[in-house]
Amino acid sequence: MLLWWFLMRPLTTRPAEGRHALAIGVVCWGTFGAVIALSAFGQVNDDAKLFVGAFTVGCPLAAFVAAWAIAHHRDRLAGLLLIVSAATPTYFIWPGNMAALLLGLSLIAAPSVLLREDAPAHA
């Protein structure tokens, strides 16, 4: 429940800070996923190295591009990229993948709930 509350509340009262914090978190996820996947890559069967290697490189890269998309207000694209990044082969540390998946789904379904934007002032 705590994870759901964290994902569904606006990050801060100022949208720029919330976007910045979320982008930093996504970069941390990409780095974490890459480190875990690369550290276990040596134990992959020889016939699966190409497939697992593509996921080991491509999925964390999707997280880094998602951070860029968040910073440039491309929220649904960031959500799609986070869903892709959830396929990072982290093996036994799968809860990190679930957090990326839930965040990606929430960015696609309702980005304004997660990242609140200030309404323009009307005269």
C-alpha cells in the first residue's frame, strides 16, 4: 500500500521539482538495473547470451531515455519506456522491475495524477 500511495500522489507542490525528482529516480532505476543485469551476465547460458545481452543493454537504456522524456514533458512516452525497462533481467531482485512497471502504467493511464501541473492563471 505504501508503494501505491507514493506512486499515486503528486511528488511535490512545485511541478518542476517533482519532474526532476522523478527523472533522477528513473536514472537510478536504470543504473541499478544495468548493474544487476551486467553482474549476472557471466552466468547466462551460451545459447542465450545474445538475447539476454540485448535486454541487459536495451532495457536500462530505455529507462535513461524515459528520464529524458519526463524532463521534456513527454509523460506517456516515458511511461511506455518504463514498461520496456521493466524487462531488465534483474533475476532475483524483481521488485525493482515491478516498481518500474507500476510507474510506467500510471504515467500512461493518468500522468496528471502523478505529475501535477499548475493551471495557467486566467485574467
